[in-house]
Amino acid sequence: MSLSHFAKTSLVTVSTLIGCGDEPAPNAATDDKQPAEQSGKDCKLHGPTGLAFDRLNSSLYIVDTGVHRLRSYHFKTDKIAPLTGTTLGYTDASSLEQAKFNRPHGLKFDHSEKNRGTLVVTEVINDTIRRVTLPNQNLGANSTKGGVSTIAGANTGKKDGIGKAAEFSKPSDVAIDTSTGTIFVADSNNCRIRQIDPVTNAVTTIAGVGEDTNVDGHALKEAVFNVPCAIALAHRQPHPILYIACGNAVRVLNTSTQQVTTLCSSVVDPRGVIETPSGHVLVADHHTHSIIAIDPAGQTVVLAGGGSGGKGVSGYCDGEGPLALFNCPTGLTLDDRTDERCLYVADTKNRRVRKLELPPLYWQPGAAQIAITKAAEAKAEEDAKAAAIAAAAQVAAVAAASKGGVTNAGPADPKAAPANGKAGAGGDKSGAAENGHTNGTATEGEGDKKAGKEGDKSADENGSCRACNSGGCTIM
């Protein structure tokens, strides 16, 4: 599948923030021997997937799936360091170094009141949802070194339950409602969306009744998801909506109405999804190696990647728009600091984290819907003008006919009249259709009735169409 097009006003500049791109050592998955702290571009990442931005501490947290650990990057110092240990396994611990993970994947920063300052992580092998409490060295006697605990899940399956009694099957991503602390899970292999209560850790299924396809409808009666692998929350009143990347589509779950709809089905393999303040939905397309923006009407614009001509080319190159290349991008997170306002992308197979400088449009609240409304209003105005012109022409034609003329009077100069029609009353040779497009009928009693018949015949012989009004096409 080719990518549709590049919008000249929406091209973004792509640069590398973290990662040198070197191949991992053969034993890196169990023995990641790197300095405890190093500059961002010197770090060897081994398959970054999830990203989470912490504005308060000016930090970026990274799931480095290939070595089963989390890392923290600090913008002020341009330093990156391990956040958790690298020993493969499953262990909760009161210290981050002793905790063990197995294929961590999705990551979100929890800004809710109850759990502010923690990270929520999914594990696709342990089938768990874990919470990482970050170290806090600024609380005096109450300072902590952080730790890891299990929120829910311990076994493979689809059973609802409380905490570890609940089951998941390769949960790939989470979204968090910061107003309530509720966690939403993209439970990939179960093809379901799950919800975790922030107080009791009770897990319930809120959407999905089938597998391996995409069907809209009521969340628990009709909706089907094709391996949901990314999820993002957007605040609405009275309840939030969820964007879900699954199969070749981005779906919307309205938690107020319990309805699932399709926002866009022209992507190929979306693995990361997030909404900007403008209302655009940004997608990391794993297959076409590109970053795509979707407006509320479902129209898409490729912001960067995919190669010139939108051919879905993979590679590694910083630059602008299609000149920048990615290799299987996955997780996305936004940096809303005034002096940054950018998107960070986990460029998984390039083993880097990339930075996209987004245009001001994407930071203007409601700009996407405003643009759609203005475009609709402009089109309605154009349609109204066209209808008025057509109506005026029709009135003029009727008036001309009532006075004994013909529908199309033709050229004012009789010599310029087309040859494929005979004259009506007064010797006007334009009784036949001008250029062979209109019936050449004359007014009864004033012109030769034979002219109309011959005009019709001539028009047909010339291959002309009798209904030349056709709707214009719009190109996305």
C-alpha cells in the first residue's frame, strides 16, 4: 500500500534524541554492560517500544524491550541511565534494581492524584500490568528509592477478577484517565479492552466480543477488535473517549455511549497512537515506517517517513518529511513544554528515540475540528453559488422558450452556428445543440419540426452526451 500524500504545510523536522543505533551484544538481553550514566546519543538501545514524558521532572522514560528494562533520560543533563535491572524474569521489589521484567512493552506516566509520579507498564510475556514507583530524593526522611508492584494479572487468559486473579494475554499498551486514575488496557491476544479500577484493582472487560476482525457497534454486544496493540485516552464530557489502534484501523470507544466506531481504516499497521491538543490523532505505522496525522473526519496526512513518493521505505535518516526515515516506529509521547512542543517516537528497529518538531497547528486547541468546519462552510457556500447560477440559467431558458425562442440560442452571429442543426424561426441556425451537447428542438409553429429531429440525430452521431452536468471530485 502506498502512502497517500504529503501536506506541504505539515512537514516536520525529524532528529535523533537518544541512541547510537549499534547492534546489541549477543548477551545483551541478560547482561547489558553499559555505563551507569551516559549521553543520550551514546546509549545502546535494544528495541525501544513504550515512551512516557514527565514534564515535572523534565524526563523521558523508555521501555527497552530487548533487555527487559526501563531507562530514564534527563533533558537538562542529556544523560540516560538504567531505571530497572536487566535480569529476565518476574519479580516485584521495593528497589528498582531488584525488580525483574519479561518483555515490557507499553508505558504511560500516571498523573492521577492517587498515583501521581508513577509509571504503568504492560508485560507481554508475564501477562501483567505493573506499577513503577519512581525514586524521590527530595522528601527528607520520606525519600524513597522507588519500587515495582503488580497491579493486575499473573496468568494467561481472559478472566476478569481483582488484581492477580485477573488474566490477560499479551497486553501491549495502557491509557490512564488522570481525573479518576482508571487504567484502560489493550489486551492484544484477547482482542479486548479491559478496565482496571484505581482503588480495588478490579479488572473488567469493557469492549470486544470476538477476534481477528474489526466490527463497529455496541462495545459489549457487537464490537470486535483485530488485535488491539495501542491505546490512548482523550478527555471529553462527561466521560473520556479511547483511541484504539488495531489491524489496519484506528477505532474510537466512547465510554459514555459504549459505542465503537472507526475513525480511519487507511493505515496499515498502527502500533502507536496519541491525540494532540488540536484534535488530530497521530499514529506510528509500523508497516509503512511513517508518522501519520488523522483529523476528526478521518482524513490522513503523512507527516514524516515512508520515503519520497510515500512508498513505505524503511531506513534511518534525519531530515524533513519524507526524507526522514524510520524502521518500525512504535510508541509515541508528546512534549508540551513551550520551548519544545514536539513528538517523541520509539524507532524500534533503528534502536533510537526520534524527535519530531510539530507545527503550531497541532498545539492549537480544537484546530482540527475548526479546519473541518471552515472547509465545510466554504464548500457549502460554493455549492450555494453554483446552485444559484444554475437556477438563474434555468429561469432564463424558460423565459426564452416562452417568447418563442429556443433553449440554447447559440452564437449571436448566425454564421457561427454549428452545422449539425437546422434553423428554427427567423432563420436562426442555432436550433441544434451548440457543439452538439443540447437537443436542437424548435418552437412548434415557428420553426421546422424536422430541425429538432435532425439536430437530435446529428448530436447522437457525434457521440455527444445529453447530461453533461457531472459532480466534481475531491482529492484527499
